[in-house]
Amino acid sequence: MSKQRRQGEEDEANYYHDRSGNKEKSLYLVLDDWHKGFTIRKIDADSPDLSASPVLRLVSPKRGRAMKFAALGGYIIATSNIHAGTLFYDTDTAGLAVGPPVPDALLCGSNTFLTSGASDTLFAFAFHFMERPVSFEAMAKPPTTEDDDLLPTDWSWRSMPTPFTKDEMIFSYALHPDGRTIFVSSWSRAVCGTYSVDTRSCKWRRHGEWMLPSKGRGYVDAELDAWVGLHVDGYVCSCQVASRSGGTTQQRHHAAAGVEDGRRA
């Protein structure tokens, strides 16, 4: 079996309809399949084939150091925690552009990325290995104007407050179906709990000393009204989507490779 792997939870499939109006779907995969770095490959979503040449090769800033990727609208964004450069790959034009530099808060940290429901903002949490509290940053484009031909360099980062101490690390996180509220479970030797943040008002709410069951990102399943992800032990788990106003959530754990709650197998 090939050593090709998807690059973490942050690697997301980027579907789009081409500008001619055709309904053909393409899937973009970021793979660490060569010794100098990563490739971006475009494949047919209905009949995947990885034998075609990649649309882009990226050399990692330092050999053996991972890069982070995120899908934001029609862009695939590439970053590193050892270099401030940000690259935007445009899936519509196949063009590559330089974006705004990564803020200092995201350098030398363990970074986690999450896209807003409207695909207009990229959020990032950075864990600094107990040297300072978790950082929370957001990258967004400026308000729409009559001249809507914005470049990636027109986007900008801003820092957002967090309720965490330097000893806490992000254990799991999930975007609420409203597209703007992020739920985050944090853990330390002294305390654990789940919070939510309204990314428009930047206001945090503590929901209690319970944890989302997945390790890393949970994904919304609208049919189940649940977040679904991978448990730390490797099996699929899910929990009911929590209310933004507070309270706990019902958890479901499944050893199978699918979700199974009487409606879906």
C-alpha cells in the first residue's frame, strides 16, 4: 500500500462546480507523498484515480516538518508554524498567490484550523506547550466593495480572546450548525471542560465539566443532528449537537466504521 496519507483533520475535500455550469464534481486531496513535501491532486469524485500528475507540488519549509492545510471557499490554504508565509491555491484558476503573513501567535505552536460555515473566515487555535495560553486567531477578507476583485494579500489576521490558562490544551472542537459558533473542549491536569465562542461577538460561554467525545475535530451530520468524529481509541463516536445556551450533550460511541443509531448503519 502506498504511504500516501491525508494531512490531518484539517485536510478537507474541496468540491466545486465549474464555471461552465456543469455539475461534475472534483475532489482535491493534499498528500505527503514525496520526500520534499506535499502534493495537491485533483481527482474525479465519482471515480477517484491518483495516477494523474498533481496540480501542485509544495516543498516543506523544513524537511520532516509538517505543514497545515485548510479549504476556504475556492482556496486551499497552506501554512507552516516555522515560517510566516501563507499560500493560497485557487481551485478555479489553478493560480498560486501569497496571502497575509501568519501572525506571531501561530509560530512555534501546535496549530489547529477550522473554517466558518460561510467559508469566509479561517480560525486557528495554537497550543504553546504550556509556555503561554492557547491563542485564537482569525483570518478574513475585508468587507465587499464595488471593486470585488480582492487578492489574498487583502485578507488579514486578527487576535481573539480565549478563556484558557497556559496549562490547558485543545482536546476536541466542532463547528455548530449555525456556522458561527465553535465548541471547544479543553484539558489540563487540573481542569477540563467545554466552551463555546460566538465568532461574531467574540463572547465565550462555559458549558460545564464535560468533554466532546472525539479527539480533534467533530463534523456535523445534519441527518443525525450530531457531531461525528474519531475517539482517542480509534473508533467512530458521536454526540448530540449541544445547545448554544448551555447544558450537556448525549454521547454515543460505536466500534464499527460507521454511525449506527437506528436510522443509519
